[in-house]
Amino acid sequence: MSRRFSAALIAVALVIGRANALSAAQAHRPLETLTSGEELFRAGCAGCHGPDGAGMPDSTVGFEKPATFPDFSQCDQSTPEFEAGWRAVIHDGGRARGFSRIMPAFGELLTSQQIDALIKHLRSLCRDRAWPVGELNLPRPLNVEKAFPENETVVTSSIGARRVHDVTNTIAYERRYGARSQLEVSVPFSVMHESSGAARGGIGDIGLGFKRVLFSGMDTGSIASVQGEIVLPTGNKDKGFGSGVTVFEAFGAFGQLLPSEGFIQGQAGVELPTDTRDNPRAAFGRVAIGKILREGSGRGRSWAPMVELLTDREFEESASTNIDVVPQVQVTLSRRQHVRANVGLQVPVNHTTGRPVQLQVYVLWDWFDGGFLEGWK
């Protein structure tokens, strides 16, 4: 949830708090009789945010608006949010998601149906239907690439379960552009151990990717995208930190909502190295299925247990398909839910020689929703 969004909810709270007086003076209807989101917005929100959500002048609202005061008609500020996040702050106040305590709780003032209607109307102020909504921003698995475009940084570590533990870390920076596009940069850093026990570290092959959403919709609960990536031979192949060749990767990704906050995500693609003498072409497929569990009547911390199925196969006659399963669970760490962690085990199902069990973990920071240290209290 972004800082602009938090400021918006504070302003909404201040104005809704005067809604009974406004409605009595203007429409002679108490707040509890209003049912539509537009009615609630006009009675309690439009005085500050304007009839179209673009905001009223400072001289009109009667208080100094923060620099990040939002424009609800700007789709980048409203569409990425989960409805659960909007509901939590309106119902339980700003402290529920690590925002200012100036934002009071309105769970006793507005019914659940009124809150839902208000959220629906606020979301409708984004007129561009090309923007995927936050409900399609499914929990990120450890290996399956998401279809939703993001503004986040993710640090992933994979630790081999051998006597001497090799560690591969990857820092991925993702930046969204417009409604449907995303640029991504991934930088791996590994620590390897020699037979003597000595450790050596180095940067691996850096990847540059571009993602584009093909379609999304809440009517079907689905989202699909394609991504192309080039992996540059920046690592030292002789020391085991890279492939030594440029690799082109292309894949498709999809996400599908299931009943009761279940979901399934998938990814399928190919890896095409420019030199196949030591690096054969390969295909891969990955599927993750899971479910979102929310504490506090759906407004608190969220957990997402998942299981991934991973397959890959080289394009050679003698090659065989490798299969792995990865049970895991993602959990929100900050109150704002913009910092999350995931931990799981990648377990080979077949061809276990040279493919040990690996512990995988990541920490995810959705920086569009605020600084890493914000929103914890």
C-alpha cells in the first residue's frame, strides 16, 4: 500500500467522520441509510477528493494536504492494492497497516456492505481498464515467475544441503512501466566451496528482462503475460560462476484465481544459448498452487502455503526430464504487508545424483508501497 494511498485513506477518514453532518445538511439522509459507493463517496469524500477523485483545491478542503495527496483517478495509485488492504485500513484504522494513527477505525460506523461499496466506487475512478487489479497480484512463488507487473526488489538465496553448503544469491529489481509493462534486472552472487574446503565468491551472469501483460480480468480471475530476457556472460565460467555464453530466454506466465482465495500460477519457456557446444538448448515448465490465509477476519497478516512442480529438459536425444517439488510458505512481515518472506525446500523427484535438496528463501520488498523500514508499527 503506497504512501499516496495511505494519505488518501487519512483524508477519506477525516471527511467520512463528518459525513453525518454533511448528509444531514445537504441531503437530509444519515450515513447509515446510504448504500451505493457513489453516494458514500459524494457524502463523505468528494469534499476533499473532488467528484472525480482528482482532488479539491487546498483553499476548499480546509487543511493543508500532504505532498503525496493522491489522485484516485490515477490508476497506478489505486489498481495495485488488494481490496483486503483497503478494507483493513477503513475498518481498523491506519495503525492496522502501519499508517498514521490519525486515520481512525470505522468498523462501527460503516457496515461491511458500505465499505465494500465504497471500495468498489474508489476503484471505478480509474477509467483505464488496461490496468490489472491487485487481486491478480498473486503471492510470489520461489521459482515460478509471476504474470503481474511489479515495483519490487527481491533477494533470493538457495543453499545446497551438502556437507559443505554452496550458496547462490540473486538480487532482482523489477520496475513497472505503465499499465502492462515491466523491466527486470537480476544479479546473482554465489559462494562456492572447493574440495579443500576453501570458499570463493563471485558475481554470476546478469539478466535483463522485459515483461508485457497480454490480458487480465476479474471476470475470469486470470492474467497472462510474456517475457523475454537476455542473460549476459558476466560471470567467471572457469570458477563456476557463469555459463560463458549469452543466453536468450523467452517464456509465458499466467495466474488464475481459484475459489476461497486459492490460486494457481504457471510458467513455460525455453533457454537458447548462442553457443550450444557446452550449453544445450533447454525447455522448462513450472506450476505453483496455493492458498491465501488471512488473520484477523481477513484484515490481518497473510500466509500463503504453496507447492511448486518444476520440470526442465535439454534439447538432446539422450537428455531426460528433471522433476522437482518445492513445498513453501510465504508470510507478510510488515504491518503494511509490503515486506514479505518465503521459505521452502526444493526436493528432486528423480535423477538425484548431483542434484541435492536445497533450502530456498527470499525477502521481498514492494518499494512502491513505502520504504523498507516504514509500516512496521
